[in-house]
Amino acid sequence: AVRDAGPDAWGRRVIEHKLQRSAGDLEEIDYLLYGPQDGAGYLSCGAKLEPPAPKRRYNRTHQLTELVAAAEAIEEGKRVPAHILEQLEPGTSMGGARPKATIEDGDHLWLGKFPEKAGRCNLQRVEYATLELARRCGITVCNAHLQSVAGHDVLMVQRFDREHTEGGYLRFGLVSGLTLLDCDDNHLERERWSYLLLADQLRRWSTMPDTDRIELFRRAVFNAAVTNNDDHPRNQAVLRTGRGWRLTPAYDLVPAPLVSLERRDLAMTVGTFGRTASIYNLISQCERFELTAEAARKEIENIVTIVRTWRDHFRACGVSEKDIEYMAQAFLPDCFFFEKPVDALK
């Protein structure tokens, strides 16, 4: 749970840049103490006996141009002025490697995801289109919109772990899938990265376990259908609101245009055949998600029907034809429809 409040890859780069130290010179506690006090969930960390004061001032949308430029400078290894780094820090405690910062707009906090310097496509627009495609599939997703900044798209994702009040922002508890599974984000513990084990944990944590387990199954199917192989446990979480613990809205849904037509893998085990992203594997342990085989197939059919429309949907979301063609191999590959393991088909 403490690790959940700390920065991930991008946040660590910002802290290293601020301190002018390499990753090898810093301990885990350093990232917690030098990180911003706006991490996911309840926890804030500080070096003094008094708890850190709640953050009351956030970046506004008019600062986006400056923030995007600063993020680009960090990617290029250039020095960024201290006052700009302070503006860039909020949001770096949120997970992921892509440049980002927290923005206040109206009565909400948003996580602004910036363009990557070496990006091969407009990933912000692709992610937005994928989130909306998942919404059409009946999946609960985070609120998001695109904002144009100096000729670039910034994806604005609403933070669901904060709620505006007269005294500031109320923090909701958040626990990542990594913590629920009692494992770490390294390959040595990858055998515990599992949708099945996560479904078991939802039986213990969720106030609506049956609903949330079916929702988790839909997300696994959608991830397999669009080749989102970044579905690791830190991209799954439960949120505590006044109604108790529930599965959070889906976030970080990005297709990966892989080449292999015989096999695609998810980041987590999803069935008897491990991480294989095929129908036979998705159905093999469907009872762990409170679904019969017939009901599981119905869920898959519904999602496939919507995902087949992805090209028109992406165009409607403003994704360029070039980026659509680049992403084409990610959607509904032949191996997704396999009813048996590849060896059994030969």
C-alpha cells in the first residue's frame, strides 16, 4: 500500500532530475519523501513528525504549454528550472512511464498525459479512442477528453481518487492490484500476476463482488481483443468511497500492434493456459469470474461485435489514417479466436 502512494517510472525520472542524482543513488524511501503529496489514495509521506499539509494549489489548463515543454526537456536530458519542476511534480506519483502532470480544471483534478518525444503515433488520441471503445463495450472507464496544446494533443484523464469539497479535495482510498495480490512488479513474482487471483481478492474486498468480477472478465476480454498487453497489476485497483471498496474505472488502455498471428499474451494469467489472449483460455476459468461458459461466450460475443467497428470509431475520435493503419494489427488478431491451443490445431 505504501508503494502504491509512491511514484512510478515517469515520477522517478522527475525526482532524479530534481535531485541531480541517478536511480542507483536513491532508495525507495527517497522517492516517497521527495515525491509530491498527491499520490494515489490516502497516503502522504514526509520527513517530519507532522503530517504533510494537504496540497491546495494545482496547475491550471493555461499552464499546459509550459508543462509539455518541460516534460520534453526532461526526456531530452536538458535542465529544467526548479520552479517549473515544482509545477511538473503534481501527478508524478501516478503510475506509468509516459510524461504527465495533475491539472485542476473546474471542480475536478485531471491527469494530463503529454506526447512522448519518441512516440511513433499520437498515443494520446489512440488511448482516448480506446477508452471510449471500451465504454461502448459496457466497461466502466475513467472520464477523459483531449485538449490541444501548442499543436499537440494532451489526454486529460479525470482522477477518480479525489472529490472536490469546500475545504479542498477529499482523498479516497486506493489499493492497486499489485498490493491485492501481495506481489511486486518484477519478473520474479510474475507468476502471481493473475486475473484469477484478482477475482478471488474481489470476493473479499468488493461490496459488490459478483458485479466487479464480471466487470474484470470483460476487461480481460477487451484487453485480449485489442492487444493491450500493459494490463499489469498496477493498472488494476480498488477504490474506497462512501459505498465501500469497488473496482476502479478502467484506465491505461492502449493497443500494442504486435506481429505474431499465432499467439498474443496478456500481462497477467487469465486462464488454464496462462497469459494466452485467446478465447479458449478466456473461457477456461470463467467460473472464477462468476460466469458460466455460456454467459462468458455471450460477454465475448458482445465485445467482439463492438470492437469490429474500431476503424470507424477511431476515425470518429479523430485518429489519423496513418495511426489507424499502424494500430491495425492490434485488433482482433486471428489467434484471439482460437478455440484450442496452437499445438492442438496442428
